[in-house]
Amino acid sequence: MVTRPAGTYTSAYLHPAVEPAGKGQLLYEKELKPRSVQEHKHYLTAYGRVVGMHTTDTGTWNSGVGVTRYFHHDNLNSFSLC
């Protein structure tokens, strides 16, 4: 639970630790925001790396509209948003 100036946020994370489910990688995150808003983040993985994230909100004017962002990895294993 995190308290920010805009209110209290609660987050839940899914990190499966059992092979071959994900080797402990972050697969899902849910954040409960003030005013009954929920943000769902689904992390996309390939070959042991996070390559993208699909985000949807509930409780907002654009509920259910998803946004997918892809990450570009370089040879130093750092990444940037595409």
C-alpha cells in the first residue's frame, strides 16, 4: 500500500516461481486507486524478457479500453518504450 498526495493506492503482483510458468517474472499487476478505479497491467514476455505491457482501467470514463506498449531491448539489456 502506498499513500500519495492523490490518495491511497494498493497494488497486487503475480510472480509465479514455478517452472515453466515464468521463472519468477512479473506477469500481472493490479492497482486499486482512489474513487474505485482499478488499473490492470498484463506483462508480455518472450524468451525470458518482458517485451510489452497491456494496460486497462475500470471505473473511468474510458473503462475497458486497453493500451499496449512494447519495450525495445538493446545488447546491454536496457530497454526503452516503443
